[in-house]
Amino acid sequence: MATTPQKDYLLTPYRVLDLTGETGFMCGKVLGDLGAEVILVEPPSGHPARAIGPFYGDEPHPEKSLFWFAFNTSKKGITLDLTQPEGQKLVRELVRCSDIVVESFAPGYLDALGLGYRALSASKPDLIFTSITPYGQTGPRKHWKGTDLTLQARCGFQYLLGDPDRAPVRISVPTIAVKAGVEAANATLFALFHRNTTGEGQHVDVSIQAAGVWQMMNATSFPIHHGTNQRRAGDRYNAGFGNARAILPCADGYVTFFTAGGHMGAPTLYAISRWMESEGKLPEWMRGKKWEEWDLARLATDRKAQQEMDELNETIATFLATKTKWEIFERAFTERILAAPVNNVQDLVAHPQLNARGFFRLLAHPELGTDILYPGHWALMNNAQAGPRFRAPRIGEHNEEVYGRLLGYPRAQLQEWRRRGLV
Amino acid sequence: MSRRVFAGINVVDFGWIGVGPITARYFADHGATVIRIESLTRFDGLRMAPPYKNATPGLNNSQFFANFNAGKLSLGLNMATPEARAIARRLCVEWAHIVVEGFTPKQMRAWGLHYDDLAPARPDLIMLSTCQLGQTGPYAMYAGYGNMAASLAGYYTITGWPDRGPCMVYGAYTDMLTPGVGAALLAAALDYRRRTGKGQWIDLSQFETGVNHIPTAILDYTVNGRIANRRGNADDRGCPHAVYRCRGDDRWVAIAVFTDEEWTGLVRALGTPAWTQAEKFATQAGRKAHEAEIDAHIAEWTKTQDAEQVEAILQSVGVAAGVVATQSDLHQDPQLQHRGFFAWREHKVMGRSPYDGLMSHFSKTPGDVGPAPLLGEHYEAVLTGILHLSDEAIADLIARGVVEMMLE
């Protein structure tokens, strides 16, 4: 495990007030991992997202949610009751000394508390205010509810996933709000760049549905241009490059193998042919084949070409069934074959490439008496670094630091607020 | 005051296929001048990948390419020639603020365009290098597409049904995740340079980006030793939490209930049938314990209705529901329409075509999507306008195949 090298983080001068819930955490995490000071605000009784599992040691407990840990690294945490007028006043004070507010309430909720973009920007025109909601701040469905499942459905991605003889599926680990959170982060940074050029702040309005559409690799225009809809195909690759079985069983699991035609797939088919030949397993019909001439467009429409593709597919499957994931990966690596193991999380944590790059980071959890291994840096850079800096905050962990040192309130005031349930 | 965030920012885009070009497109959408460097002799595979306008293959007819390269200028260069490499180097050293590239690690070095080659002349250059497994490490030279990196990052293991083998995630999934990260890093690096004068070489691994999008599953393993597997549409907390068949050909609706309040809404939408009143369904834990029974009842209810009808009824009572939208549905989606998501633009060969639009709305600097370039279309704008080459020199470069184009 590489220790954190002493390089700058990119966003150290900036402060972010994070008012998000479970669908918005990722944005602040990215900004915090890039070095911004992110202050996450949760209700005095603890954030409801602390009830989301899995849990440390499988013990449901607000300080043991791995969901909370995963998406709130590099953030400080304070408690505050936003529904009390005094809480609202404190938010306004915090906003005054922040560059960015990120929130994921239903559209209009913060406006009703006097904490929406319009109200806050009136006294601080250079504020960047980023909202992350299922369908965006405007439009006929702005008030619709959305979860990972229903938004993966509504953005069109889910229709493309799963076995054809069953219902469409989502990726079993929620991803749509994760992607939307990353998009919110880059949009926020674009707005920050503009502010630093012009002094002008603005409202950034992220639609999780729209971010979801950007998972579809341009399937969106098939009905316009081809008059067809792309459909789910189980373990087959069907994104317009012919229709080939793309997940093949191997000796110790599965691998993905990209049987494409044309210039894209030919080098792989020559390389696998050489491998098969070296073991005396190359069938006669594959010998001397000009794989470049397998035109992709023809494969998509020509039934005879598709039959040949299927036969090729099964021949390769039979060959690879005797190899392990690592044999196939090593061969793919040295011979430039478009193949890769179907890894699981255990494979990832042990992966020599990730570990050689020091991808995972060990963060201290002194309250649990342990360190936990986290993913991971966002990139390697020559003059900076980006990755989780410290673990997610405990409930109210930074109240004294933020209300005391940042806003200048005496400790007695904090105690009084605590008695009144404000913090 | 400029309405475009990156007006005056120059980007040279050596990306190809997905990640590099999409990353650079974010900047084109927000006003940067982006020059896509491409080639006719070794054209970007996406130029010959569907969907094509009128389903007709052609180098200037692919929406796949167009979508990822909207709003850019295109310069065609035969990089096998030293003159082409010299032109590319001049653009990087004399003109660019940002260079994006997406080759396996040795390619830019072979052209003399590696960060190490450019940084001595331009220490403030920001360069993003993105490949499957990163620029360093024992497997840095692994070559593949996003459908390989998605497999490496664990996505196929967690897609599909527990009683069956893994499923593909449509397309090249890490190509859809990595550009958002690249755009964030580049914007942060631009800001850092403005404050410190320092450039940046950003080594962005598509494999690592994939892993960074499933941190909960990683922690469940590093803490609890649990290996995430595929589970259809099930969720630890939600119930019902599934996709149900509706009336019509391959029509489905997703329904997700997490709270008692939402359950009450669902029951009301169902017309409060007797089965819903059973004691065992009174709590979320009880419902979770009898999930299969609930799913069967709901499937019975949905199968005679339109998916849109179910969605509308449930949303009206505060229950999250979503039609499993086809691509055709997306073009009729009133919410996406209201937000102007699909940007129909006039392309010189393809005519009016829909580009995937902006995910985020900016109140002061809205951004815009431009049409994609023809292959090599902007050689004059670049060679004359930026590099100030003479007409004779340009004609000579074209005649000798250094500068390439396909303008029909």
C-alpha cells in the first residue's frame, strides 16, 4: 500500500457547504478528494442516509454505515436543524464564507426555507449553487420521485441490460447517482472557473435522468437513424458491432471476449488464431481467414455472416474454457487480444495493476480501532494528487471547529444550541 | 461578460473512440476551441460504427462519432510523416492550454508528443492521458475498449440474475464514466494553474475510474469480506423493488418503495385490495420477508396496464416509478424535451441529427452543442488561422498526404 505522497491537492483554497442526501453525496466527495474543504450538514439526530447498509461488521448503527463511509470521505461534518429560523441564519453565515453550496433536496424545498439560490445569491452574487435532483429543477416532472432503479429505467439505460427472456435489470450496485455526482462536480468546477474569470456565480442544475442517458453510448439515435431500438442481449455484445456472445466461461470463472469484425476486431482474431494454432486447436476453416473483411455493418444485418460469427464464437469459447482468467489476461496483454477477466471485488482488491499504482488508500478509523482500505485515487498527477484524504465525519464531529473557529461563536453558545436541539 | 465558461481556452484532442473525445467535448460545449486531430489513413473506429444517418455507413455519416465530437474543429494529419508530427507539436506548444490523448502509453512517445517531450517547452501545459489501465504499472500497455475495462472493474459480475451467468453492461461502460472525471480534473487543473502557474500531467485510468464508482461494494469486501454478486433488481431495503411487465411488446415499469408512507401510497393506487391489508405487510421488514408474494400481486396489476399509466398513477401518490424507456421513448419524454436534452443540429453531410445534450443546466453560462466536423474539415482554420502557414505550404502538405481530409 502506497502511503499518501506529499503533493498539493488542486482545490485547497475553496470551501463547499454540502447540504445533500444520498443522491448527492458523490459531488462533495469528489470536491473533497480534490482538496476542497467540504462541510457536510446533517440533522441533529444524524443523517437518514446513515441507515443505509452495508454496515461495518454487519451491525446496523449510524456510525457504521459503509454507504456513509464510501460517499463522504474527505468531508467535515456538522449538525444543524435547517427547519428552525436560527438554523437558517447559521446556514446563511456559513454560505457567506463558502464558495460553493451543493444540495439535493426536492426542487423548491430550500426556497421555502429562504435558503434557495435566489435568496442566497442576493447577498452573495458570486455564489455557486449546485442542485442535484432526479429530473432537474424545471419541467413537468421536476417533482417526480426517483431512485436508482426507477431512474435507470427512465433514462433508457436499463432497457439495454439483462437477459432477453426476463425483465431488464439495473447494475446491482447503484451507480446512476454516482455518475450524476461526478457530473455535478465537473459542472460545479466549470462554474467556479467562470466565477474566477468574471466574479459571477450561478445556479448549476443537474438532472440525474440526463446524466443517466449519457450511460447509453449513443444508443439514443438508433431509432432516428436506423428505425430500430437497441435491446438487452444478456451475455452478448449488441452495441452495433454484430451480435456476439461476449461473456464466455473459462476454467475458473468468466472472461469477456470482443468478437468484432473489421479493422477493430481483426488483430484479436489473428492473435487468438495464433494461440489456438500453437496448441494444435485451430480449425481448418479459420486458417488463412481475412478477418478485416468481416465488415461490421454487414455483420449486423447479414444472417449468413451472423451464423459464421456464432460458429467462431463457440469455437473460441470451447478453446478458452480450458484457460484460467489470468492466463487469458496475460495472453490478452502480450498479444493485444480484446479479452479481459470478469472480475469481482476480491479480484480488484488483490489486483497487481491497481496495487502497483497505489490505488487503494488506507484511512484511519480510530473509533473502530482499525484502518479501512478505500478506493482510490482519481488519477495520478505530476504536480498534485486526488483521492480520499480522511474518513467520513461522525455525527457533529466538527461542530466546535466550524461554529467556534470558523464562525466565531463561543463554546457556551454551542452548548445552548445543543440544549435547544438546534445542533 | 462572456457567456461561455471556456472562451479563449484551447484544447488539442488526440483522443480516439470514447473517453478522450467525450472529455474534450465538455470543453467544446462550454466555449473552448477544441481541435480534434484525426487521420484518414488510420481513422477513428467510431467513424465507421453505427448508428449511421439513414443506416448508411460512411466516414462522415456516423452519429457515434458525431455525438462524441460535437462542436469541435477537425484537422486530419498523417502522423506517420514528420511534418504532421511537427504541426501537432506546434499546436500543443504554441497554442494549447489543454492536450487530451487516449492511446496506449507508448504512442505519444513514439510521436515525440509525450508530456515529457512537451513540458520542457511548456511547463504550464495541462495534459490528460487516459488509457485502460493507466500510464504506469506492470499492465500499463494493456490495450482494449471500455467493454474490457468494465469487465476488469467488476461490472459484469454484478449485472444479471443470481441463478444465471454474468450479463454485459451495454456498450463500453467505463467510457461513459471516465469522461466526467476527466472533465472535473481538467477544470481543477486549469484553476490550479491560474493560481500557481504550474501545469499538470494527469494519468487517468479507466479501470480505476470504474472501481471508484462502486466504493460501497469495495468497502463491503475490505471490511466484511463480502463479494458483491448480481441480484437482478433486488435491493437490501426496498420492497417492492422490481421491474414489472406491462401491456404491450416488451413494456416494463420499475417500482421502488422504501418507506411506510410510500407503501400506503402504493396500496391506495392499487385500490386497497384485501391482500394488502394482511398483518405481515404492515412493516417494511414484514414486506421484505414476503417480497415474492408482493411482487406476484403487483405483476398481476401491471400486466394489463400501460407502463406510462402505472408510472403516472404511482408518481401521483408519491411512489417512485419509472417506465423502462426505450430509445424511442426518450425522444418523446416530456421532461427531456422540456430541458432541451436532445440537441438537433445541422451536420454538413448528415443533415439534422440529434446529439445527446447537456446533463447540467447553468443559469448564467448555458453552454451549447455544435455539430460534429467532417474528417479534416478545418485544415484552413487551423493551418492558416492558427499556425499562419502560407496557401502554398498548405497545398503542398495536402498534395503530399501530410494533411488529410474527407469532405463529403
